[in-house]
Amino acid sequence: MSTNGINQEKAEAFAEKMVGVLNNGALALMTSIGHRTQLFDTMAILPPATSAQIAEATGLQERYVREWLNAMVVGQVIDHDPELKTYHLPAEHATTLTRAAGADNLALFTQHIGTLGSVEDKIVACFSNGGGVPYTDFHRFHEVMAEDSDVNIVEPLIDQILPLMPGLKAQLQQGIEVLDVGCGRGNALKRLAQTYPRSRFFGLDFSEEAIAFAQADAARQGLTNLRFAVKDAATFDESNRYDLIFTFDAVHDQAQPGRVLRNIKQALKPDGVYFMQDIAGSSHVHHNHDHPLAPFLYTISTMHCMTVSLAGGGEGLGTMWGKEKALEMLAEAGFTDVQVEQPAHDPMNYFYICRP
């Protein structure tokens, strides 16, 4: 039925959708807390237990644990027995909520909601004033991204990612020069340096905080074939040095992504390989309607990836720059042979294997 030109049924359906948005947004924050406090990990191995028993097992305050549990109960995440006053995490839910789930642990990614929310006022100001919000304003960013990288890059790196490039493992075993541009805390390079002691690894990132962490951790592990440096990828200037260059989810954040790609091309040896991992998606929004995480990714783009680029006077390429734009920019940078892979272990990313 239509009233004043409004389809009432459509309006009511949308209102119902918005109620779901409010509830699910709140649950995302509570899920992040459950991940950070390891409540999900603990409950996955506990039998049905009271809030006091769960608090004791986790070393947390019972009153907070109880209120969190109740939010999870009404959100249909945790089961509750009102007579026994016990709570239980179903095994089926634990498969996407615990650290034991590895890359399937979606609770890990809910941390981004709180991180993004912390800069909401500054993003709102950017809508009126332009500019952007710099990396330094995002608390816990490198901590969350390092955890993300561990499950999606570091763990599958040796057995699932490197085999995308035939013969690469043999080269690494023999000894080659490898660079990671935008390395963050350097967890991927540390795994490679441990596995391939004859190769030499270098990491650069413009975050002093991330590089300091990477250097301290590499020193603690005694990795003598690994070095890090604070450097803007748009200003590093090397020629014909590296056999292999990686970027993991880094190019679309750059203020000057085209220049970064040209610098990478210049730094490669003539027979070298550039390996770019980036978000799987299209450059055209109408092709992303069926993407399972499209709203999340466009939000990440608006409130992080795009804005940090604009904060540096950059292009604001954004998370969802897409395969079409990526291929165009790789060609402009001088890469004539680009192979795009999407392995089964990671439906969220494309892996671009690029040769000069």
C-alpha cells in the first residue's frame, strides 16, 4: 500500500533492517571485547558454567562478564539455561569466534569497529573540511593489523602463498634479496627469515612505532638476515636490487600509489618478481553488490584507508580500488606480465604476480 507516494511495506522492511543494523553494530563491539578478553577462547573449552565460574576461569570481573554474557545471549551467540543460570558457547559458534579457528575467526575483525569509532568525530570533520585523519590517530591499528596478518598472511605464507609462484621456494633456499614495502611490524618477513636463512630480507614502513617493534622482535629472535628501516614508500629510490618484492594490503593506503608502484618496478632486478596482495573486489560499485563484506570494506575505506591517504595530501585511492584499477596502475608502472590469483584459503584477497 502506498501513502503520500511512499510504499509502506518497503518503508517498514527498511525500518526493520535498521533495527538489525543497530543490534548487530552493538554486537560487533561486544564480540570484539569477547575476542580481546579471550572470553570466547575460554568458553569454548568450558562446560556450561555460571558467570562467576567463567569470570574465575578468565581472571575477569564477574559483573562485567555477566553483562557481556547477557548481551551475547540476547544476540543468540551464547546459549543460556535460566534454571541453572549457566552459559555455554556452542561448538558451531566457536568455529568463527575463537583463535583456534585461525583465519575463520571473524571475531578478530570486529576489533576494527571500535578502532574506527575512535576517530568518528575527526572523520565527520573531514566531510566538511576535507583532508584526512593520519595513521597516528588510530590507536591499536598496528596491533590489530599484525593479528590480522598473522592468520591471513603469515600462517599460510610458506605452504599456500609462496607456491603461487613456481620455483620461488627453491630460489629462497638458495639465497635472494627480498623487500617488503609497508611491512608494518614485519611478521611476514620474520617468518621468511626464519625459514630461509640464506636469503636476505628488508622491510620498510613509514611508521616509527611499527618499525621499532619489528626491530626489537627480530633482535630478540636473533634474525641476522633481516633488517628494517623507517621509510616512506613514495621516496625510496633503489634500482635493480631485489629479486622479490612484497606488498601485503598496503598499496591502496598510499598517498601516492602510482609512484610507489613505479619505485617498486625500479627496485626490481630485470628478472625479479613483484607480489602484491590486495582486497578482492571491483573498481565499480555495481559489481560489488554481492560481495559478502562490501559494506564493511567501504566503511574501512572511508574511515581508514582513504582518509590516511588524504591526510598525506594523497589520492585517497581507498580499500575498494578494485582489480580493474589495480591492473591499470600496474601497467602504467611498467609491469607487462601480471597474473592474478585468488587461492581457496583466502577469498578476501587477490594476489597479483607481476613481472617487468
